[in-house]
Amino acid sequence: MTNQPAYVLVTPVRDEQTTIGKTISSVVGQSVRPREWVIVSDGSTDGTDAIVRAAAAEHPWIRLLALDPRPGRSFAAVVHNTERGIRHLACDDYRYLGLLDADVSFQHDYFEQIIRRFEADSGLGLAGGVVIDIGLPRDRFPLNRQDVPGAVQFFRRECFEKIGGLIPIPEGGWDGMTCAMARMNGYRTRLLTELVVDHLKPRNISQGGVFRRKWQMGVRDYAAGYHPLFESVKCLGRLKDRPLVVGAVAWWIGYLTAAAHRRPRIIGPDVVAHIRHEQIDRLLRTMHLKNPVKLPP
């Protein structure tokens, strides 16, 4: 690609010495490299910072922002550190902004392919490849082709600036909110299933064992304002996922527990209403209802 528009990357990381080298190799090997890549280390105590420093010494467009150590992990901290990395960018003439986790790998022309799609569609505000956990089938794609996982969100700069940044939801799920807010502001969002990204470890592993992680995902969905009917159908659709049945049940119980305790939400009611409207619309279209009955939000 000649005269390619500039893009920058920001990566939050904490103690990812086993995976970040593979992510760096994927970015360094891109057919179109970023103008700048800021990696924000959230007090890493393993060899993460040393790996990043070695890469930065060889590639000056890679920059490490090392933060002081702090106790515990937090989904909100990921957002705060990402925003901090964006503010730390020295490059100001970029057209696209990519958010990238430190535990993914992808094909050598991944970003070139994404930029081509943006350049061909002026209404596209947010896109990214489909992220598949290592060991799972690489052709099993989510039914929702609008929401892009936070591990690989790639923005048109004007779209990111218009939505006002990321929402630091303590329970997680900020990436779904970002997609919804992009659509609320008139942009299209697109999951590019033709671009497969390998996730190098199980998702949400910092939350503990598999049942705890499934339960926490239900809590996250409640915090994100998911419609109860949509969440019920979603959990039913996950009964065949591993661990069979019990994983989906733990997910649903997490949602119910949060609802029973009226867990506070930090997202605005307008965003919740938009998300629920989209979810009910998806359900009705899936059931092929041409003249659907309006359901309560």
C-alpha cells in the first residue's frame, strides 16, 4: 500500500512476559507498520518491561510507559491505562487508532487489510478481526458481526473522538459499550471475520477458575445493561459450550445475582436504552418476525 494513512497503537499490559513477545513480533512483521506504538505497563513485576524495552531499542516507534506497581487487577484499570497511553502519544497526525491486547497474534498484513476496509467505507468508525482463543476452532465465529472485542478495536480517529473515549466499567464490557456508542453517533461497526486473531490464553483468566469466569461474565452483562430476554436467549445458546451446561448456568446466575442486588451501573440510561433496542431488534430478526410486537426495554 502506497501513501498509506498513518495509524497508531496503544496496548495496556500487566505481567504478560509469556505472550507479549509474540504480539510484538506480529506488529513488527506488519506489511504496514504503525507510526507509533505506546505500551503501558501497569506495574509489571515479571519480564514484560524488559521485553518491551529490548523491542523499543530496536524499533524507536515502540515506546514503553511504565507505571508504578499497585495491588490487584481491575477491568477499569485497563481502560484508565489505555486512555493514559493515548494521551502519551507523541504522534498527532494519525488517521486511525488501534487498541491492542498484549496476548494476541495475527497475520502479517492484518492492519493493511483493516485500513483498506476503512478507506473503502467512509461510514465505518470501528472494526477489528475476530478473536479466537487458542485451541478453539478457528471457523467458529460469533453471530453478532457488529461488536468488536476490545483486544483488537481499531477506530477511525474522528469516531473515537466523537464518542468521548472509553467507559471504565468495573465489571468489564467496556468494548461493547464503545461499539454501541459508535453506532449511536452514526458510525458503522464491523467484526471482520475474514481476519482471525489468535488469543494466546483463555479469556478473563484473571478472574479465577472457569466457573467463576462464567459467573463474572453474567455480572458484566448486567452492568452493561443487557436486556433480560436477550441474556436468557444468549445463555441458552451457550449450553453446548465447554463446560457443557454448567458454564451457561453459571453465566445466567451471575446475571441474576447482579439483578437481584440491583448492582449499580455507571453507563447512562440512554446507552442502556440503545443497547436493549438493538438486542431486541436482533432477537426479532432472528425469529423472522416481520411485524414484531414491541417489547418493554
